[in-house]
Amino acid sequence: MKDNQQVLGTETVGKLLLKYSLPAIIGMMVNGLYNVVDRIFIGNIPGVGPLAITGLGVTMPIMTIIMAFGMLVSVGSATNISIKLGQGKKEEAEKIIGNSLTLSIVIGLTITAIGLIFGNQILQLFGASTDSLPYAKAYIDIILLGTVFNLMAFSFNNIIRGDGNPKLSATIMVVGCATNIVLDGLFIFVFKMGIQGAAVATIISQSITALWGLSYYLKGKSNLKLRKANLKLDTYLIKMIFAIGAAPFSMQIAASCVQIICNNALKTHGGDLAIGAMATINSIIMLVGMPIVGISQGAQPIIGFNYGAKRFDRADEALKLCSMAATIGLGIGWLIVMFVPEPIVSLFNSDINLVNISVDGIRKYLIMMPLIGVSMIGSNYFQSIGKAKQAMFLSLLRQVILLVPMMLILPNILGLNGVWFAQPIADVISFVLTGVLLVREVKTHKLLVEEPLEKEGLSA
């Protein structure tokens, strides 16, 4: 039986993408559902009303920051592991696993401490009003206590998949999500714990996910090994991890900044109800967009391995197939949110005013959604081949370079509509520039293949 490294270099790219992307899609959908399920349950707590959803909307930048550090470590580690395996450097790949675990613990404890100490100030800065602050604080204080497990779950999910066991990675995530759903219902409606019950359910589920991933390596069933000696942080490895993980990290930090700016603009031009509407819209975006992230992550070891092995044709074929799949998937999602948004929005809260503003906002905010796929896949492609500068530029392009100025300027001209239309304008420009960079990169690969052939012809 061919080992993992041989399969990545020889099996058809389409088959590999199905093998790796489907579990990754499930994993990312499950990860997204951790937050979405909480919002659905909380939005339907009897007697609470739309302010609970608004409180969750205020906490979103913090949740995004936690995700940013999770991706910094996990994506940076998994990408470097794939490249090292492609180069035949198994020992270095194992060192990266150990450093990834230690980084998750150190960063997680730091975030927990900062969040608990400065919680009120942070939430007010992020758009909390006097009315929504108690809901936001009750939820996020508990979530922060589970940050270490959250980051560990991120790391093991990516590393186990890169280690050649994508099915286990998906299974762990599915079990964690199912646990979260059951505990949400139990803590919120049976034990009457309200918004705090949703947070407790989330961190218990994340703990199960993290510890399961850890046990996979401790029991010695993995291809790569988690060794005690490799837990000691290595400056060289940290730089390698951060260099690659910086692109998705920057993208998530940028998303958090946009959420902060957006929350304050919504608070000014639409009040607490508008923040609640954006929380609902972002939940729907998460459900539609997470499969695309899964496609990207599933392609990462395939692209990274074949690029490291100088099989540029296979890396570029993966890019093409992923871009097509992402565009089709987002196109289907676009049709649903444009033509039948009411039933989806109503899942999160039945308040008629919140539903109306959410439906109006989602149709404007996501009008260019099918174009997002190329931008997401393109950034991941450059990240997977180790070109961190291009990956970071593309990550920042859509969420910072373009979106932040528009989010600051347009609401002052168009009011609430300025918030809704800032994103689609950024999406169009990002799509065009990403396409240009990808075409140029693929052309350089063709030249790299042709040059050795020409030299061989001359020598003959």
C-alpha cells in the first residue's frame, strides 16, 4: 500500500481533492456550527428578545481574534509539515507538531488573561451599548476560559489531516459539534442557564475535540509522532510557522477590525437592532463560506507537497479545480440568500423588525458573493506554495486595503446602506487583482518546466 507521501504525488488530483477536501469541509462546517448553533439557540430563548443576538454580535470580533491565532498556528504548522514531507524531512515535520501544541497553550492562556481583565473596556470599544453589554459579557467570559482548548482543536484538526488521516479529523469535529448541539439544548432550555449555558456547551465541546486530537498522538497511532523533546519552542520553527500562518492570521485580524468598525457604524446608523442583523448575516456567511475554507484546507497538503516536489502541473490543477468548486458552491448559496432569505434569517430570531433589517442587509451585503471563491482560493494557493508575501497581500486586500476605507467612508454618505454595500465593492476589485496574480504565477510554472526541457534538447 502506498504511503501518504506517494499518494499525494501520484494519485489523480481530482480524487485527492475529494479525499482531503470533503473531510475538511465537514470539519470547517462543524467549526462554524459551534458559533451558529449558539446564536440560533440564544436567539430563541423565551423572553430575551433580539438584544441577546446583538450581544453576540458585539463578541464576534473577539471570537474572530481567537480564530485568527488558531489559524496562525494550525495553518502555518500544517503547511510547513506538508512541504517538509514533500522534501522527505520527516524529523523536521515532527518538530513542528510539538511546537504547534506549545504555541497553542501559551497563546491561549495569554488571550484568556487579557480578555478577562479588560473585558468591559474591550466590549464597549467593539460596539456594546448599555443594554447589550450584560449579554455580551455573560457569554464571552466563559468562552475565554476555553481558549486553550479552542486553539488546540484548531491545530490538531489541521495537523491530523496533513498527517494523512482526514477522516479522523472530520470525525472528531463532527462529534464535537453534535455534543455542542445537545449540550446547548440541555443547558439553555432544561437547566435554564440562558446565554451562559450556550458558552459552557461550546467550551466543553471544544475540550472534547482538543483532547481527542491530543490522544491520537499520545497513543502512537499517527504517522508522525508527538515527542516530548519537540515541545520545547524553537525560534527557527516558530518563524517558519508564523511566516506561513501570517496570511490567514492577518485575514482574520482584519476581519475582526472590520467587525469593530462595522459594529460602531451600525450602532450609529441603525442602533442595536442593526448589530443584531449583522450578527445574523455573518452567521449565514459562515455557513456558506466554511465549505470554501474546507476546500482550501483540503487542497493545502496536495498543493504544498507537489510544489515542494516540483510537480507544478499537479499543484496548478488543484488550483483550477478548487476555484471552480468554490465558485459553484458560492453561486448556489447566493441563489438561496437572494431569493429565499426569510426562512434562514428567521432561524436566528423571530422578531419582525430584526428579520426585516436582516433580509434587506443580506441581499445587499452578499450581492457579489460568487466572486469571493477565487479570492479565498487564490490566497490559500500562495500560502500553500510557501509564498507568504503574496498570500498576505491577497488576504489583506479584500478585508483591509479595500474594505476598511469603504466601511469608514460610505456610511457617512449612504447611512446604513453604506455598510451593506462596502463589502460587494471590495469583493469585485479583489476578484480582479487576485485573478491577475494567479495567472502570472501559473505562467512562471510553465517556464520552469520548459527551461530544463530546452537545456536537455541542446545537450542532446
